[in-house]
Amino acid sequence: MLSAVPRLSRPLIVGIAAVFAAVLVLLTASSASAHPAGSTGVFVTVQSDAVDVEMQIQKAGFVAATGYDLATDQAELDAVADNLMTFILNRVTVNDDVSKLTPTVTEDPEFTRVNGEDSIRTTIRFADGDRPIEGAVTLDYDFILDVVPSHQVYVALVSDWGNGQVAEGDPEVVGVLGGGVTEITLDRSARTPLAGFFSVVWLGMLHIAEGTDHLLFLMTLLVVAPSLAVRSRRGVRWTEPIPVKRAVLRATLIITSFTVGHLITLALVSLGVISFPTKPVEILVAVSIIVAAVHAIKPLMPRGELLIAGVFGLVHGTAFATTILDLNLSFGEKLVAIVGFNVGVELAQLCAAVLVLPLLIWLSRARAYPVFRTVIAGLAIVAASAWIIAISVDGTTVLQPVFDGIARSPLVWYLALVAVVALLWYFTRTGPSKGEADAASLAPADSPEDPAEQVAEHEALSDRTPA
């Protein structure tokens, strides 16, 4: 009998729910430098008609190669910039299978800090008019190495759309120059028309899987999918459970609203139609999590989760667009990348929903669910607040070790999640609520079998007060 089932104390229920809520904050990728301290980094981006080479030149190596012993004063660097770039261009060349490419300085040299060291950053574009880049790309880099052969130059490929290579955050290191080696060839024999598309689909999936902020926003919205906001004398409040089909439909609408919102700004920002500063966008992403969490604690309005998903989806789409912009694609390639990236994002969202939504619906049949939903929302507010602080001071959130720990063993944590939900359901499961029973008894025989709508209507009638 149900009365014989042991019950957990409220504090223990809250504790178990907190463990599960932590699982919902899925993995983030730990960052790593593309080249170690004491070395030079060269970042290659292959476009359809050009090759961009960004150099992060260690200052000590720069001084040894050029004789310019400059303080970290940008004005001093600007004064010798023309001579410096002429010196570099005589020692850095790029060829494809057709010819040697002509260099053009696209970003003047500037001082920067890399791996805690003073460095000089500059970017050169190599092209042969409007001719497409053909075949393999060969980089001959003799700057510094002709004077200090033991110096190490790490060459990393940022992206090569046609060859199916796209990267975000940490480009792929393809070779290390030094010790008499000054040349590296990028094999591009795997070029296919769809290589870039499929690569960016995968990139979109990784962006969600590794983007804790986007994933937490989605999970905080989905946690209300098995609930229904109803009006009463006490205002708008959550009630559950609702029919499974209704919960799945609500989750589908939430994901769709989020998709429409982020697709609009993803396209507009990626194509250069609009632009926004990075830091305010990142802060607004964190704010979106707080708003979704507040709504999960107490509904701001009926179906408010759809409005939140759509409106703040515009913000998340702006953040997504930085990934496309970082790939330095042509206009046509950007169009394909926008479609592919969005497909990847949606696939990742669907995977997350398939893994989590059945557990939420299952647990919504238990008395622990209201407390559980509130705990999740509270932890989401804590995480988002920590992000806002970290973004404001250009630092890393204090919760990063927690996220990294989950990232190291995601399967173990997911299985733990299933076990926790099972325990919560077992110890707090209940039969049909009194409201559902009353609504069922009052409903005519030919009325639709939607207990949630019947409960909402019954409570609205019983709690209605004069205007």
C-alpha cells in the first residue's frame, strides 16, 4: 500500500535534488594554450581565396631576430612597424599548388600578453588576386629561426572550410618548426563540397555540449515542461503532473521558441548585418538563466517559458554567432555554416531533451518535484550570478572546477542522475491528486481526457475572486 512506503525527510529530499541539479549543469571544455610559454604561435586560416596567418611572436625571440629591444610601448612599436613587417615578409612565405601567394598586412603589429609573456601579434593575408586556393598549402617560416634555430614555432590550423577542418577556442596544432625545420605543408586532399558543412554541424553540437551557460538555460526551461501554470487567488502557480503528451508538447514548443530566437540573431550577426559588444552579450546570457530560474520557482505568467525562450534566444544566438565569425569564412560559406551550425545546435538540444525530459516527467509524478524544481532554479541562479561576476572582472567562474569534474565523467554522472530520480520517485510517489480526481468526476463523459486542463479550469473556478 502507498501508506506503507517510507518517506524521506524534507532536508534529505532537498539534498538529493541538489545532487541531481548539479548533474544538469553539463560539461564545459577546459581551455589550453595553442603554444607553450617561450615559443611563437602561428595560426593559419585557409579561406576559399586566401590564407590568413596570425603570428604571436615571443618578445625575446623578436629582439634576438630584429635587434629592436623595445619596451612594451605601442608607440615605439608603431614607429618601426613598416621596417618590421618588411623584415618579416622577407622571411615568411605561403604557396599553394599553383604559385607563391602575395602577402598583405591586415593587422598591424601590436603588443599583447600570451601565456603570461610579452608578445607581438600581427596578421598577414596571402592571396593571388581572386583566384581560389588550390591543393596543398605550404608555409615557409624563417623569422627568428634563421637567427635562433632552437626557437620553437607552433603552427596551428584554425580552419580550412573546404577540407572539413573547423576549430573553436583551441585550434589544432599541426606541427612545430625549429631545429633546422622551417617548412610545413597542409595536406588538403580530403576536400569535398560537404566537408565544411558536416564539420560545422559537429561544431554546433559541441558548442551546446561544452557550453554550460546555453545548456543550463535550456535545462532550466525544460524543468517546467511537466508542470502547468494556473491562476488562483494566490496568483499564478505551478501544478503537476500533467499528461505525458502535453509535457512533451510543451518541451517541443520551448525548444522551438529557443531555436527561432537564436536562429534570427545567429544569421544577422554572422552575416554582419548587426553587431554587439561581447561582454554585454555574455552577461545577458547569464541574466537569461536567472530569469528562467525565477520563472521555474514561481511562474511569471502562463506559458512564460515560451516567451523567455524566444526573447533570450535572440541573446544566445548573438553569442553563437561569434563561432561563425571566428572561422573567417566567405559570404557563401557563412550561409552554409549558419545552416549547418544551427542543425548541430538543434541535434544537441534534442539529445539533451531525450536524456533529461523522461526523467523530469517521471519525477513530476512524485511529491518531491516542486522542491526539486525550486532547488534546480536556485542552483541555476547561483551559477549564473557567478558567471556575471567572472565576466565583469574578466576572470573564470569559481564553479569551473565543478563543471570540469562533471565533464571528466559525464556517463557516470548521468547514471547517478537516473538513480537519484528513481529514489526520489520511490520515496515520494503519490497517486492522482485530489484536484485531478475532482476534475475527473466533474468532467462530462464526452470531455477531452486532459487532466491538467481540467485541474486548471477547476481551480480557476474555485479560486476566482471578484474583479
